[in-house]
Amino acid sequence: MLRITEAQNIEPCRLDHLEHLTAIVPLDLEFRAKDILAKVRLMVELCHGSSLKIVFAHNDRKTAADAQLKQSLRDINNVSLVSGKFYEGTVNSGLLRNIAFEAVHTEHLVLLDVDLWLDLNILSKYLAKIIKNEESFTIIPCLYLSEAGSRSLVSREKSTNLLKEQYFSFSRKEFLHLANPSSIVILRSDDYKILNGFDVTFAGHGYEDFDFLLRLAVLRSKISPALDFFENATMRAPLFAQGFRREIGRFCLTPLLEKDFFLHIFHQKPNESALYYSLRQKNYLYFCEKHKAFVDGERPVDPTLMTDFINLCSSTERRVQDYSIYFENKPGHVDRYDTFRKRLKFLFK
């Protein structure tokens, strides 16, 4: 477990428009409770001094950790906790987001996870575009940090800017991959209401976020069918996205161009059981059946986002060479592990 220390030298941020924004964050302490408690504290500290509101929706399993969470979030400005025993069994993040939405009173909201380093500058920048009607919604890519990268960030050894510079310089041990698209989306609260939020049929982890983002794009008439729409391959390089990830990932091209993305703080994965995999496959099949109308037309000339991004660089007079890391699709390698034991485990697994 990554140890998160008390925040130090966090300057209060007062950024434009954040009073119009609420972040909704689902919490379920079934797994890695200590880690989540620490990250809740960190997110609240990073929000301190700003006008951003946060609503945490918490599925209370009546453990000591759940009691600690409820106690820790009492009487904090701009932070609300909606807590209850909303379900049993596997985690249902979509349901928790819908419950959190009932406590949203701002015109705009952002979907966040507790493992994210809260970047108020990015939120303010892209919220402004929506308020000015330059965009109807924005999806922000997410850079997953390794344990070493996360440790350097939360200890304040390295800033977010320094880590991003290292990423674009092809440093590897601090990073896992850049997710494009991610589930970090800034949108109008009315749109969430029109969509009836998340589809809670999706059980456990997987595809509920793609379903929501696809429906949001349809609502705003901004997505097209493709013959390879349900291609389900995952890629380390953000511009190699295929199928529905490519089509939804088109909404991330401007943040990629601006080198704007959230940082995801490392956590150990819980043991993935046969149930986990069966639920994920079940969710994928449900996602395909629900959106089968999107398999239509012809296979795209470029099955990735590379051509679109190169054209965007050209139209904005940017050097595509400055974004070479986005094309790097090298598989995971021993240099991503920061201890000898982890390197051996990787080599001999």
C-alpha cells in the first residue's frame, strides 16, 4: 500500500468558475480500505481553499473503516457525504454516482475517482470552455502512475509539472500507461439528469463508464457508428485506441494536444477472482447488445487516432514530434519496477 503523508505546502487555489462545479466520487471500502481513507483525506486537502464542491457517495458496510470515513468527513466546507447501505456484494460505482448526483446543486459536475490527484487548474480550464459554449462536455485523459511515481508525487518530491515533463521525456519507471479515454468527464448537470445517470445493470467493474460516455456523446450528436465499433483491444499508447475506445477517445484529442491529463495514484489491485472476470465479460456483452446499432458503415481508413491527432497538430501549428510519447506502445517492461524483488517477479511470472 502506498503511504500518503499529511499534505504540506498546499496553497489555497481560487480559480475561475469552480463555484459552478461539483465533483462526485464513489466510495466502497470492501477492498483496500486504508488506502482509500488516505486518498479521501488527500483529495479533501487538495480541494481546500477552492470553491469546488465534492460529494462522496459511500456504501456503508458497517465496518470500523466505514465508521472512520464518516467521522473524518464531518463539518468540512464544500464537502458532503451521502452514506448508507445501498447494496450488498460487488461494488456498484454507477449506483453510487447516481446517489451522489441527488446532492448536486451546481450547473456542472465532474466524475472523479478517489485515486485521482485533484487538479483544480485543469478543472477550471475545461469548465470554462463548457460555460462559454465552446464545448458541450470534456473528457480528460488519465496518466496512471507506478508506485515509484506515486510516491514521488504524494511526498512532494516531484510536482505534477515535473512528472509530466518526465513522461514526455520517455522516463518509464514513474508511469504505467495513459488512459484515453478515461471516465473523467466534465458535463452539464442537466445532461446527467436527461440520461438518468449511470446504468446500474452493470455489475462490478467494467464498461459502465463507456456506456455513460457513449450515451452522453449520442445526446450531443457527436459520435458515429463504425464497422469495428466493438473492437475491444486495449493499448498502452493513447493514440492506438481502437473501436469504441477510439470513437470516445476523439473527445480527448484537445486535452492531449494541450498536454492536460489527470494523474492516477497507484494502488495494489485486489485479487481478481473468477467472479471478477465473469462479471467483466458479462458487462461487455451487455454493452455490445445495448449499443449494437453502432456497428454500421465501413471500417475506418485509420483504425486508430493517429491520423486525427497528426491533423490536429498541423491545423494548430504544433510539432507532432513534441508528442512522440503518445505513439509509444512498448509492452510493460522490467524498467517500470522500482525494486529488485518486483523486477524478479515480473521476469519470472
